Amino acid sequence: MTLTRPPAYPVPRDLLRDRIVVITAAAGAGIGGATARRCLEEGASVLVSDAHERRLESTRAELAKDFGDARVAALPCDVTSEEQVRALYALAVERYGRIDVAVNNAGLGGTAELADMTDAEWDKVLDVTLNGTMRCTRAALRVMREQDSGGVIVNNASVIGWRAQKGQSHYAAAKAGVMALTRCAALEAAEHGVRINAVSPSLAMHPHLVKVTSQDLLDELTSREAFGRYAEPWEVANVIVFLAGDYSSYMTGEVVSVSSQHP
């Protein structure tokens, strides 16, 4: 199938004007980095974080060059560390006075069939992808429930939380857990004026994915997409921006599939 081209890059419309946004796993050219750029384009100020310090600083410098130092901050954060997660949200409050949006993007994949998987492999994926999302959601909610303005949390799940794929039991279990976490936490957060939703992408191509995934598997996954192509990371970021903004004001506890994948 001939790859269809993605649409034109969106024109900014001030959807997040003056919002303060914290984004994890935002270094590089993946969904987190694309989300940081789209939020800035829509008028927000961002605090970006990542476990990879050098890539994070490169991302911060690039974004600051385009949008100004006043609107871009960065702090390394390993989401498996409760201390580092708390420090991230404390910095956001110290620098900006509040948090309007938290985008919990950090996740870790891998390929191993269950019969051959070690406890360490299972635990590592679950600790980053599920427990890390829980720590960040919890930290953001603790800040937002004390604010008069409430807030929005957007978690990054995956269609693999719904659909089976060999070698992905640990990642699928973690992403299904992110979906369940999102729904339950949303009910608890509603009384504080906080909305919590998730995106569920299928295949968004970026350099890191290419490095850790075989070309045969990428071709197979792409062939399942109705559009005959993978998503650009900014196409997923567009949906995150939608969930972060006022156009989704009546949505909470939802998991939005960002996918053209068919069974």
C-alpha cells in the first residue's frame, strides 16, 4: 500500500494560552518532545523532564531558542524515583506558582515472551510505565487539588493495552494498568476540578522506536494501519493538546485511541 501523506502541520490557535504544562519523557523527537513543542505553539509555558540529561538539555535549548527562556524550563527526572518526581512538581510550583497541565508520557517497552521473561524484565517495564505514571499522576493531583483553578492530567497509554501482541505481555499489562489508573483516578479527582484522561496511540514513528524495533515488525504494524502509514508524533500531540485544553472540558476518565489500526 502506498503511504498516504500526513496532513499539513496545524496552525496554532492559542488553545493553551498562559497554561503551565509539565511533561515527562520530553527529550528527543518522540511524542513527549512533540507535545512540548505543540504546547508552546499553543501559548503555554512548559517544564520538560527526562531521565536522559544530555538529550533533555539539548531539547530545552532548542525549545528556548524558538520560544524564549522564560517559557521553557527543564529538570532531569527518573519516574521510578519518588524523590525525583516530587522535585519535578515542586520546581514547577516554585517557578510558575501553579500547574495547569501534567502530561505523563514516560514509558518503557521491550520484547520478551512470557515463558522466557525474567522477573527483572517484568519489573522494570512495570515500574517505569505503570508505577511511574502513578507517581506522576499522584504528584500532579496533590498540587492541583489545592489550586482554585483545578487542572488537567493526560496519561500516555497504548492500543496494546487493548490488543494482543506476542512478546509484549509486560508492556501490555502496564499500559492496560495506565488505562485503569486513569479511569479510577479521574473519579477521585473530579471533586477537585481536575480532569484525567489518556491517549492510546498505535504506531507513532520516531528515531528511538526505529532503534529498538525490527524493520519487519515496523512494516507489519504499519500494514495494519488504515491510512497505510504510521502517525507522526505531532499527530498524537495534537490529541494531547485537545485533552489539555478547554474543548475537552466535559471529558474525564476517558482513553482516546489515536490510531487508524484495524484488527
